[in-house]
Amino acid sequence: MPRMSQPPFLSIIIPAHNEETRLPAALEKIAVYLAEQSFEAEVLVVENGSSDQTLALAESYSERLPWLRVLKEEQAGKGRAVQRGALEAHGKYRFIADVDFSMPVEQINRFIPPELPDFDIAIASREAPGAVRYDEPPYRHFIGRVFNTLVRVLALPGLQDTQCGFKCFRGTVAEQIFPLQTVMGWTFDVELLFIARKHGYHIVEIGIPWYHDRYSKVRVLKDSLRMALDLLAIRWNGLRGRYSPK
């Protein structure tokens, strides 16, 4: 399969920090998924600040997967990696995916046409109608709901789950809002959706089946505090007009 000579329909962007263990399974799942699709696609693995063999592993896969591009971002931060991938992608639709693929890969079709014809941003939700959670510890669910209550009060009323790691942006929307992003850690999702609403974009929440990964890298107590502070910064930036178009 030769490399594409024109922009693909779909870009799948995977941030990867110290993911030498989980990345191979993710790429194999994507390979099976893409082989069954009629559209052209690219996959961008954005390695950022890893201390293991994530970069070398990703590059070895790119030698045999013509749709795979590997980007090296020196600085850590999931938000930074996602921003880099979203802005370097070429797809008409740009899908952000966690490397653990806690959402089955075939669910991607629910986030793009023809299954979802009219949207600017589609976000996976563990709380929207039709969503099912599997194997999640009760304390993680509780802390997540507390955080999203803060999100709804301070930034995004009406959205039930902003932190699920699977989101799809129309390419033109991504090119508009990602340059305005300032949060480079876990709370980048909230900031991007906040910016999108400021610009009048249509956000759709899609209930998904979601499987808890016990190897999740979110440190519940420490990261929750950092994320709460980020929410206040996002709200302050909004009041100051920080998210106006450049």
C-alpha cells in the first residue's frame, strides 16, 4: 500500500509517553480496523518525553505500516502531544485516541460520517445515554463525577463527561482551536471544548462502552488537584478574552 498522495479522510492521533508495553496492541487493533474501511486514513503516534523504547518501537512499526507517522515531541504533557498531532495531521476528521483503547476501536465509525453527519466536535462519554462502564473501581467513578461537576459549574454546563480520551474534530475546527490551547496537561480536553463553545462550534456527546484499564497513568489525588487549578485558569483566561481568534 503506497503512501497517500492526497489528504486522508481520517487522522487518528495517539499521544504516547512511556507506552512501549501498550502501544503494540493499539497499533495492531488499528491495523485490523483500517483494513476493513473504505476510506483513506493516517495514524500519528506522538511520542513525548519518554524514557523507555516507545519512540524506537513506534518507528519500527512505521517501517511496515504505510499509514503510520511518528512524531517526536521533546516535552512531556498529554495536551502538548495531542496539540502537536492535531496540528500536523492532514485528515478531514481528526480523532484523538488513548493508547489503551479502552473504547473498542470499531466505535470510531460512530464519530465520523456517514454515521455522524452533522457535528464540529464529537466526544466519547461514559455518562451519556447508551454508555456502559466495565470494571471501573467505584472510587474512580466517584472522583470522576466530582471533577465533572466542577467542569459543568465552571466551564462546560451540559456536558456529562469531558475527560474520556476519545474525541473527533473536523479538521477545519481543529486548525481553529488548537492554536489557542494553553493547558498542556490532563485538563487540555476541557480547555479545547471551552474554546470551541466560545467560537460557537457544535459539540456532540456519544455514549460508548468503556473498559477500565488498571494501568491508567492518572494519579487520582495529585492529578485531580492540578486539574482543579487548571479549571480556574481556563475560566480566568475566558474572562480575559484569551481564547479570541488569533
